[in-house]
Amino acid sequence: MGYVGGIMKFKDIIGTNNKSVLKEVSTVSLKDTIVGMNAEFVGNITFSKILKISGTVKGNIESTEDGDAKIIIDEKGLVEGDVTAPVIILQGEVNGNVHSSLKMEIDATALITGNVYYDILEMHGGSTVNGSLIRNKGKTTAGLLEKKEGADEKNASFLQSIVPNKKSADKKDS
């Protein structure tokens, strides 16, 4: 393989037969971050601009305060953790909650096991979400979580009021 001054050439890493990867990499800007197809990253990621996941990430992914940050999880991408960014394009798999403050696109090949928080949602036929779809309506995710916890407490008290108490049911039987 061609090593130049102890540095491996990019074509040596991905091979020359994979023209789609070469084309994809040629369109990537210097400000983009990529987790490659054969890579596994363990830990949390904080990014700005564009993050493309083609490999595996075991940890949470969060964008900085940058309003134009975008994450792309392609068909081969797997994230085991929560994902938070203004714009999310999801074609792969996420095992965790997905939070988008602007726009989320869930492709037909996507699988999400967790809740989806969105403002604008584009969901293609064939995609799978094992969780709830929750519209932000301009609110932050933290505010939505507090609202949901309060709703759970109300539901619990409502259920207690309609489910008969075992002691009172025993008195009726005697």
C-alpha cells in the first residue's frame, strides 16, 4: 500500500473500488465530521455544522448552539444513544430519543426505538418508529419532558380514581 512519509493515503483506507464513497467524500466540506462505515465511536459527540454517521456511535450526539447544524445518519449508520440537532436526516438506526428543533426527515429505511421530538416532520412510508411522535410546537425539549411528566402524574391519579380499591371490593363481597 502507498504510505507517504508515514501517512496512509485515503484511497488505501477505503479502497478504489468503492466509487460511491469516493464521490460522497469528495463533496464533503472541511467543516463536516464523519464517522465512517467501518468505525465505532464510544462516547458522546458534540458537533457543529454537519455530522455524517455511516458507522456505529455508542453515546449521545448533540449539536452546539449553531442553528444550521445537521446530522445525517445513513443506511449503514447506528446510534445507541440520544440524538439532538436542529436538522436530522435519518436513514439508519437509532436506539434512543431523537430531538430536532427545526426539521426531521425519517427515510423509509430508518428504524427508531425511542421517542421522536420534532417541529417539522417528513416521514417516508416504510420507516419504523417504536416510540411516540411528539411535536415541539416551538418549545424546547426540556419543557416538553416536564409537561409529559406532569401528564403521567395526572394519568396515575385518574387511574387510581377509576380502579376500585381492593379493600372496598372485599367489603362489597362480604
